[in-house]
Amino acid sequence: MPGAYSLSGLSIVTPEAVIASGSLQVDQARIARLGSTARFDVRFGDGYTAFPALVNVHDHFNGNYLPRVGPPPGEFYLNWSNWEKDFKSSELLQVERPKIPPEDRYELSAYKNLFSGVVTANDHFGHEFNEPFIPRMPMRLIGNYTLAHECSSFDLRWGEGIEIEHERARRLNWPFITHLEEGFDPESQDGIGVLERLGCLDDHCVLIHCIGFSDEDIEKVARAGASVAWCPASNLFMFNLTCKIRLMLKAGVNVAIGTDSTGTGSINLLEEMRFARATYRRLYGEDLSPRTIVDMVTRNPAKAFRMERDIGALEPGRLADVLVIRQSAADPYESLLAAHTEDIELLVQDGTPILGAAEREELFTARGARASRVKVHGREMLVKGDPAGLLVRVRRAVGFRKVLEFMPLDE
């Protein structure tokens, strides 16, 4: 396996600029340098652009399944606990989904992310539940985090309590991740107050949804340096609105886009990015720039996870997590917002390919990357693991030909 190789002849998106006809050299698991090639060189040519691999700031890997469960037509929830009651009483949870082993549910979620260019994601569940699955996933699930489920009396009691979990995050330099103000009753809307009174509002906090934030809450979050996970598709499905995203951005809050689970959210991160832009246009009558959206799935979540030295940008010294797409527009950022799975030319984690066009097989072979062949919308691709076999297992378990739109395999 070559320790060093390069990707050349393609546009490279860096924090400072888009480098036309550039090159990126990988040594072992990290980016060694830009602007030079190695003896083993993978050349692309015009029409391809390299981005940092995407980061999904918020997902629930045990919860990715379809169809979505939500309120009756024309109705919406007061807070998240109303959804939980509907979900727990649904036939989907009572009958169908439990037939699928949790390890297969986790693998489905991994492919949901991987097939949309995501290499790094957070599974918002307690360590005691997800730790056995994290090392077995075909992409990276972060393990260095602390959490609460919510900051209210009706949370699910994940972790050891807000104060203990937050103190551990500060001591270990990890993020403290929690849903916050996911509703409009007085208790839900006191989430920032709860964190303040406990002395737990600071730059370790990654606050999910935040649809109940007041203007004052947003100012406090900005001053504290906390991050917000924005999941507009899930928010609108459950509550018919989302957070005050324009005010958050104007206040300088670090905002990252997450999918939530497919139980309420988008089928993958590429779709969520498009939904976020459409939502912003509908709410404010103005555009949210594609570069801002791309930052929300690369640099911003890297900052939220306190992983800026490793992920989120194509810079020497960072992990070689690279997404190469076929460019469909003059603006590379617009191309990413228009991309689908079949537009992914190559997806690399730690220098090793995990998804790519069949024509890039030489790099898979050179890096010793074991992959299966699949077809996605007519395009032959190589992918780490065996998603087709996983789908067979799922259908055998539920007893019928289950269709999951986040598994985009031709059959």
C-alpha cells in the first residue's frame, strides 16, 4: 500500500480560495501538501472539484428508518415529547423496526451518511448504547463527546446529568451535545436559563434545534461561543417552523447543518443542504449563499466538535478526508448543492477511499481498500462494505421488499 499518493488536475476548495487545476498530496492518513504530486498520482482533469468530506452534526443512528412519523395532517407539536408519544405507539416501532437488529440499523445509518459524501457524524445517543457499533461503521462516528438528551424535566436522562457531563466535556476538551428548546411551552423555552443557572453555557455546547430561542437567547449563545445544530426539515415537519436562523448568523453564532434522523428529517445531508437553502429563501426572501451552506457542513461542525485540527478543511496536516464531485456549474459551491450520490467521484476517509466511481478502482486497490460493486442511478460505483447485502438482510428480517430512499442502489 503506497504511503503517499496525490489527486491532481482538479479544482480544490480551501478555506482561502478555490485552486483551479490543483493537486493534493496524501501521506498515510493526512494531507501532506497542496500543489505537488506523488509518484502514485490519480489524475482527474477538468470538471471535478475536491471539497473537505462532509460532516453531519446531528443524527440518530438507531432512528434512521422510513416512513417518517409525525403529527396528523394540518397539525403540529407543542414540544418534542408529543412526537415521542406518537412514535412509541406507531406500528413502525411496535411491529416492523424491532425486527431489524440494532447493528444493522446502525449500518443503514452509516450508509445514509456515506452515500451523501459524509465521512464524520455524531450519533446523538448515550455511549452505553452506541459504543459497540462505532468501530464497525464504514465511516467515522465521533466518540469523544458528552451529552444530555434535553434540558427539561421530560428529557430521556441520557448521560450522568448536565453538570457532570458538561464538566467532563470541559476537562477532556470535548463537545457537550444536547437538544435545547425543542418546543414552545414555558419549560422548553427555558433551556438557555437552565444551562445558565447550572454554569454550563459555554463554547463546549452544541445545541440542537433551538426553535424556541428568543432574541436574548441568541445573544447569550453568541457571547458564550456555543454552536447550534440546524435541522430545518425535521423542525418544519414536526413544528411548522425552524429556529431564527438569519438572526443567529447575524449574531455570529457557529451554525452547522444536521439531518436529524429520517424519522422526521431529510433522507441525507445533501438533501438537507438544499432544504436549508429553500427554507431560508422562503422565510426571508433572500438567498443563503452556497458557500455559507458548505461551511455549515464542513468547517462549522468541525469547530463545534472541537476537531478543527483534523477535519473540515483541505489543509496540510489535517486528516485526508476528501470529497470529489463532478462539477455541474461554474461555481463549485453551487455544484455541491446540486450533487447527488451518483455525482460523487471519490470519497476518502483517513487517506483511504470508501466510495467512488468504478473507474477509480486503482486507488482502492493501491490502498488495500476492500469494496463491493453497486449501481447508483445507472452508475457503477465501489463502496466500502456490502450495502446490497445489508439491504437483503433488512428485507429478510421485515418479511417484504422494504424501500429506503437513503439507500440509493439500483436493483
